[in-house]
Amino acid sequence: MFRIVMRDETSLEEFREYVRALIASKANPDQVTWTTDSNADLFGETRLSSAKIAKFSVPAVYIELAREVLRHRDPERFSLLYRLLWRLLNEDRQLLSIFSDTLVYKLRRMQRAVGRDLHKMTAFLRFRKVEDDEGDRFIAWFEPQHLILQPAVEFFMKRFANMRWSVLTPDGVINWDRRTLSFGPGVPRSAGPASDALEDWWRDYYRSTFNPARANPKMMRTEMPVRYWKNLPEASLIPDLLAQAQNRAQTMIDAGRTQPRRHGFAVKAQEQAEQEDITTLAGVRAQAKKCERCPLYCNATQTVFGEGPADAAVVFVGEQPGDQEDLAGKPFVGPAGQMFDRAMAEARLDRSRVYVTNAVKHFKFTPRGKKRIHQKPNNYEIERCQWWLDLELNLIQPKLIVALGGTAARALTGKDIKITQMRGQTVSRRSGAPILITVHPSYLLRLPDAAAQRAEYARFVHDLSLVAEQVASIATAA
């Protein structure tokens, strides 16, 4: 019997050294017990020989999975990860691509739980200002579900580099004084300030920006669980704002539509489109053929509008049409589209039952000889094309939107999103259906080697498999 004590329970390096020794000792997972208690009874332990270290390779996706799962609080995580490694080496090297496997499914869920917790920490942590001998300092309290303090440091360092701040948690404390980062032991919530003068300002801001016409209590509680409300100054306003939402929305409707001042590029085209048929997808598609809302129409062959049933439960949004899409006038028909179709089939999704479109409807490119090289659309082009994307989504009313890549995520949320951090997670749209974040299939085509492409393709299929799960969950909740 092998008894392993993890001194640093989130350390991938320490876990790696142990499993290399265990594999060298041919230790079956059933023969290994893991603990983080250095005082655990080790009677009967079989010592691992430091001289016996196995050398082997594992898929890169396993390393990423292990790094994140080690931050989960489940005490069984070490055993589960070692069992998966044992099976990868002795049964099937492609095991991680079999998402129906019970062990793979469980570890993937643990990985997503850690990612969600990290996102919630960055979204629902509120700093309070205090003064000390050196001036203003900002202190925040948060109680994470998992062991995410270390990976959260990077976000706070980048976001608040010019502030003096401390993040307090039961697991540890992070301190930044604009020069040095330091860590301390965990503290109770009472160690942080109860409130500050900025909270009244924050509540006023939240009250003024709350849109009663878009209030969705069920989705709000999904994206902002009640357990986080105790840390949010605006949370005290939410019950009253929701109670008043219906009356306030009716007041807005009764007040009638306002006419904003129009300015900018191709105003005449927009006004003409507003006067014509935009009540059906066919009507909007016809109007989009004449789109001149941004300069991209000048060089593109044609507008490439969305395609699919008007009652689709899922809408996939990509970046922009490519060379072949621009010539064919149809979305997702080029190499990336063919990979998308293959992944959809493996995820058991019927493309004929979903709607596919792009954030930008014209091909943006740079000529290079006889080739047209793709160029990423800028924020202005994304915003000008928002008119068409909003019309599509408002007419279809999908249960779920899938953002394929950063451009699509920005068009749908109005902000830049790190796909590597948010992949596989669901976020709220400014109005309407929730948004599942994943990569664009063209990303898979750009990967440098076949092994990386296979691993990332398997992750992409898994992301698509979440679509049916999400839609079923939304339908059940409704």
C-alpha cells in the first residue's frame, strides 16, 4: 500500500514527481492513498524509492486538466487524476477525447467548477477604501469555493497595478504595494472593512443603470449566485429593483420611442433599412445585401448573412466570412466551416437545426499576390455590424448563443473576453439568451503540430457537447 502526503496540495510539480515514482513502482491506483495531512497515520506505508522515476509522456490536455483540478477542494482529486493517468498509459491514449467516460466527465466538471469560481472571484469581488500612513489602500474580502488564490493574482496585478490593495480570503491574503507582492495566512471576514464612502456612489450607479425591461431574475441568480451578494454593496437594491421592474418597464413603454440624433457613416442606408421589412429574417437578409454601414463593403464580393431555421434553439456566431464564404455568399463553408461541421457531427448536433452567422458580414482582407489574407475586424467595424446581428438574434430568440472566438464574444457582450480563461463557460448577454464561450474553428487550423490540433479539437468537440446540455437545462428551468 502506498500512502502519499501532498505538502502543497495545488502543486502540479509535486504531484508530477509522486506519479512518476508511482508509475515506476507499477503502483495500481487501488494501491495508492492520497492525503494532505502531514500528521496522517502512515503505518504500513510502502516507501517510494527516489531512484525509481519513470519517464513517460502524456497529452498536453492532461497537464492543463491536472493543473486546474488540483485547485478543486474535492479530497479525491489526487486519486482521480492518478487513475486517469494510469488509464492513459495502460488503456487508451485518446481517453480524454471520450467525454462519455465517467471518469473523464467527472474531472471535466471539476475543471469547469474551478474556472467558474475564478471568474466569479474577478467579477464579484468589491474593494473598500481605507487610509493608512501611506495613503489610500483598497481592501476586499472573498470566500472562494476552491483553491484559486494563486491564479487570481495575475488578474488583480494587471487590473490594479497602480493601486495599493489587499485581497483577504480564508485561504490566504494577497498584498500589493505598487512595488512588491506578498502573501499571508488566511483571515476571517471580520478582518476586512465593513463599508466605505464609495459604496453609496456605487449603489447610485447600479440603480441608474438597472434596466427593468431586461430584468431576468432567474438568469441573474444563475450568473450572480446569492452566496456572493453579501460582498456586493448593490445587492441590497436588487429585491426592490426586481419588485418594481414590471411597473417601470410599462412606464417606459407608455412613454413611447425616442428618436436619437443620427450621425456617422452611411446614415441614409440605415434609415432606409429601418423603413423597409425588418420583421422577418428574409426581409433582413434582403436589406443586408445593400449594407454600406462600414467601408468593408467596398472590397468584399458580397454580404454574407446568417443561415439556418428561424426558430433555431441555438445560434452560433463567428467572426467574419473568409475567402470561400465571401465568394459563395454562405457562412462556414471554407476549411474552418468544414472542421466545424465535423465537430458538430461528433458532438451529435444537427447543423440543419441551428443558425450560423458572423459578427461582421463582409470579408476583411489584405491582398497578397493572388491571395486574399484574412484581417481581424476592428471595434468600429464590429459595432457598425451590430445592427444586423441584433436583428437576427431578436427575430430568432434562441435559447443559447455560442460565441466562436474573441470577436464574436465582444460583439455579443460589448467587452473584450479572454477566451483561454472563459472557454466552456456561460455568460449573460446584455439582453436575451445566455452565451457559451469557445474558440473559433479556424484557431484549430492554425495550431503548429498535429498533436496539439488533435487535443484542441477534442476540447472543441467537448465544448459543443455542452450546447445540448445547456439548452436542455434552460428548457427544463423554463
